[in-house]
Amino acid sequence: GGAGCGWGTGGMATKITAARLATAAGVRVCVCNGQEPSRMFAFITSTPTPASPQDSDEDAADPSPGNPVHLTPQQLEAIRGLGTVFVERPRNRLIRGRKRWIAQGLAVRGTVTVDDGAAMAVMSKKSLFCVGVVGVEGTFGQDSAVAVVDKNGREIARALVNYGSEELRKIKGLRSKKASEVLGFPSADEAAHRDNIVIL
């Protein structure tokens, strides 16, 4: 649920989003009972700290079968029952450089909801076009950071948008030619270019 509690910040959905951002940067995460701090100490001492990757602005390749991230049986046994553990991404799938800045260094100013086709395109490292946008929440300007969510409300990416919220509401669901007519000036083809989208 989305409600928070007296022992943590935000609800479970917030914690899961934070964990996904952390694991994408190479950090192992444990969501555990805050009323038992000893669990966190046990988690930290039972699993080695992942090595910090070298920053790079290149897209990470898909993981190879020979380079998985895994815990040893002894480590798994040590953390069993401590909480929900999110294991960091393999080194060759980490978010690095400028895309880490987009995903983690900028405040999210709004939310852009996309249809199934656009969600698949974004997850395939393609640009987000206005025709695939079905909803816009919040007030933001051009080049702002937004959360990209699918029709079920699941956040799939962070992006820097080519349009402010007011413009994007006018042209959501429209193809480029029609969008230009509505806005009254030549418009960018993409709501967000692939180089400015970070998959979570």
C-alpha cells in the first residue's frame, strides 16, 4: 500500500521505488522491520559491500550468463528472515554517469502515463513519442525530470521531457504533424528522447 508508518518514510510502493533506484546504481538493499535495528546490522555484516563501478555515460549491455549477481548459500542463509532483499544489478547493467544523474540527482516534477505500446518501446530503449502518452500529472517545464509510468501505475523509467506539462497535455496521444498544428509551431517528434530516458 501507499500509506506510511511511524517507523519509516513513505509506504511500501515508495520503498520499492527507492530500492529499484539503489540497486540500479549497484547498491544492495534490505527492507526490514525498523523496530528491530539489529536486523539491519545483521544484513550489513552478512553480505559484502558491492564494488563501486567506474562511471560511464554509455548504456549498459544486457547481463551475460557468465556474469550474474548472486549470493552464496552461506550469505543467503545468514540473511534469511531479516527482510526483503533487493540484489544490485550486474556490473554491466548499472546506471552510470549522466543517466544516473537523471534517475537519482533530479527532483521528479510530474508523472507521464503511457500506453502499452509506448511502455514496450521505452523498455526497449527507444524514445517516447507524444502519441503514446495517455496522461500527464503535475506542473513542470521543458527539460524537467518526470516519472514515466505504465497504465497500471508502475514506474518504468525517469525521463527529461521536451515539453512542459501544459503543452504535453494538449498534444498527448497526437502524432507529430497534428501536435505541431495544435501548438502552432514545429514541435519535437519525441516527448522524451531515448538519450534522456533511464529505465528502472
